[in-house]
Amino acid sequence: MCEFFDRIEAKGKAAGIAEGRAEGRLKERETGIRNTVRLCKDFGADLEKTIRQLIELYSLSEDEAARKADEYWNLV
């Protein structure tokens, strides 16, 4: 019976680790998007050029890239 619980515990730990890694990747991607917007703005790119960069670098749809650019444009 203990072996059964040990296996369940191991599966739970593995699932938790995988979930934490996935969350970390999403957070890092969002940080990258925010930094890209900041760099584009710092180097004089307009909002439209920034949106094109987000589409190219992060494979975002045009709508999603526009939302992200708008979200971060005035924060940086």
C-alpha cells in the first residue's frame, strides 16, 4: 500500500514541477515581450513597427501583438 502512495506522491511532484516550469516559461515570454516594446520605443520605433516586431519575434497574431504593444507602450 505504501508503494501505491509513493507513486501517487511522485506523480504529484512531477506534475507540480512541470506546472512550475510552464508558468516560468510564460512569465519569461511576457518579460521578453515587455522588453521588446521598451527597446523598440527607446530606439525610436513607432507603435506599428513595434507590433510588427512582436509578430515576428513571438509569433503573435496581429490583434494580440497590438494588445501587448498598447499594454506596455506607456509603462516603459
